Amino acid sequence: MKQSKYLLSIVFLLIFGLSTFASPIKVSDKEIKEDGGIKTEIKDYITHHLKDSHSYSLTSWVDEDTGKKVYLELPLPVILYDNGFHFFMSSKLKHGKTVVESNDNFYRLNYDKSKIFKTNKEGVFEYDKDNKILNYAPLDFSITKNISTIILVAFIMFFLFTNLAKSFAENKGISKGIGRFFEPIILYIRDEIAIPNIGEKKYKNYMSFLLTIFFFIWFLNMLGLTPLGVNVTGNIAVTFSLALLTFLITNFTANKSYWGHIFWMPGVPVLIKIVLAPIELLGVFIKPFSLLIRLYANIQAGHIVLYSLIGLMFIFQNLIGSSLSFVLAFFISIIEILVALLQAYIFTMLSALYFGFAVAEDDH
Amino acid sequence: MEIPVIVGGGLVVIGVGIGIGLTGKGAMEAIGRQPDASGKIQVAALILAALVEGIGFAALFAL
């Protein structure tokens, strides 16, 4: 356990301490938007929270002496590919207020879009008629907030479950400590999700994937409810990759009978077989697509509702309205804890169901 | 007069609400008749509710 602590700290030192070769240049404040009241501020805050970000913002406040906004945040490394890699820390970006110079190229963050663009030395964005930015956007491989959270959860899961397995083996099958909390959950996934859906014979191949995906989604959902304000499973790219894994595993482990049921449905007249084939083929793609949309939309919607209710407190600014929205926000938080578990469960359950379809034996 | 697109969103939510409500109603009645099978019924009801909800989300995203 001690070794793992050292390893974790070394990795974080490496991530956060990456040396930088970039130097910031100030931009005139003309382009920075002025505030449009508390409602716009809350709206901007919510839309910004829903997106990925280049730094781990913890809090911000307005300094009373200077009148400037002070941000408390963990900088994360920015990695750009634009004819060779460019490395610098996100603290150089200063929320889009400065232009960053890296190997004679100039980059600037567009804070509204949370995206880094290549600019000239003055950091000018060129817009077209539809308010779209015409500047070249380099490929962004940055360790963003979402990616750093995924890495963190991966480390937590790796050390947690390897230690659980070790202590389980040492105690001859009796769980200890935190394992007493996790053992029933793991057994539930095996006995209630994997075995009834996939079958006694073949469930073992899928157990590792089902357990991983369940705890991964659950931990990330729960982290999204902490004041850290990460929104990983509410990001469509993340849910897309998770659903892609389910899609690939389903189709690469499928047997003859599964494909037979898709392209040449047995037991129906030939004409219906021809009609059914494209519908069934479409179903192959719709199944994982509904998985990805469900998880993404549930978490995204939950975050929007929660943030809006918290924002209502600051809009009302009186005792009755604010306390009412506080109570509402409190209850929605509790529901969100349930949703976090439920969505992880549904994703695992439906994945197991699809695997079950893929390996079902033809016994009729 | 043109009907705004967001009205479709409201209709979708009404449909999904009815769907999930009926799922819950069926599950509750089934548990009332067969309390022993409540575990299985709950699982099936959750999956069906998730499927109905998925259609609703898909429609809302198509708006």
C-alpha cells in the first residue's frame, strides 16, 4: 500500500510538473466580454461546467483590492500537435486572456468554446458571419480535466481491486474492511446480471468487462456529484467509447446463430426475411447508440438541473425563494446519487443482455 | 401560424412520461399479485423504463 502511494505521487508530480517552454503575452482587455448580470453569469457558468476544461478549477473570487478575478486551480499540461508537439501548462493560457508562444507559434484559448486556436502574435480571432472562428485549431492531446479524472479513477480502481483480491486470497475467501462493502456488489453483478443474461457456461469471459464498466461508470458518476465539478460521464465522447467497447465485444464474440438471426431470420416466410434483415442490421447499431445516449443525457440533464437549482438561490436572494431552491437542490442531489448507481447498473445490465444475445445457443 | 419546434419536445416528454408511468403501474400491480417475484419484476421494469427513456432522449436530441 505504501509503495502505491509513492507511485501515485510520482505520477502526479510528473503530470503537474512537466517542464514548459512557453511564454505568455498579454492581450488587451478589449475582446473580453463584460458581465451581463447574474442570470447570464449563471448560464455561462453552467455551459462552461458541462464542457471539458484545460485546468482543474476549484474556486474563484474577485479580489477586493485590485478588483480582478482570482482563480484557484490546478494547472494541467496542454499538448498540441501542429507540425510537431507543443507542450505547456494550462496556467499559461490564463482563461484566454493571454497568447501563449511555443516554438514560434502562437496559441490562444477561446474561453467560450473551451478550445485552443492558433493565432497571430496579437491573439486575434477571426469570425465569419455565423460567429464561427476561422482560425486553425491544432490537434489537442491535452491532459484535460476529464482525462485527468479518468486517470485518477483508473488508479483508484486498480489499487482498490488488486488489494481486495489479494486480501481475499490471503483470508481464504473472507472479505475484510472495505471489501465487505464491495463483495456483495460484485456478487450481485455475477449472480443477478451476468449469469441470468449470458448463461452459466459463458459468463466468465464477460465478467471482467462488466465489473470494470460498472465500477468505472459508478465512480465517475459519483465524482461528478462532488464539488470538484467534473462531468466525465456527461461527455458524449466518453460514453461513445464505452458504448463502442460494448459494440465491439458483442459483435466479435457473436456466434453463427446471432448473425443468422440478423441476416436470415429463421422460422418466417422468405419475403419477411428480406424485410427483416435491414431492420435487424440497423438494430445492431441502435443498441449501443441508445446506451451512449442514455448515459450521456441522464448525467448531462442531472447536472443542468442541479446547477440551475443552485443558481436559483443566487437569483432569488431572499429567504423564502433561496431556501426553497436549496431544499429542491438537496433533494435533487439525493436523486442524483440514486441515478448515478442506476445508470451504471442499466449500462452493465444492457451490455450483459446484448452479450447474451450474441452467445445464445440455437436450441429451437 | 408556425408551431415552434420546442412544442415537439414537450410532446415527447408527455409521451415518455406516460410510458414510464404505465411501466411503473404494471410493475406495481404485478408485485401486488406476486410479491415473491418482486426482484425479477423490478429488474424488468427498470430495463423497460430505461428503454422508453432512451427513445425520449433520442427524440429530444433530434430536435
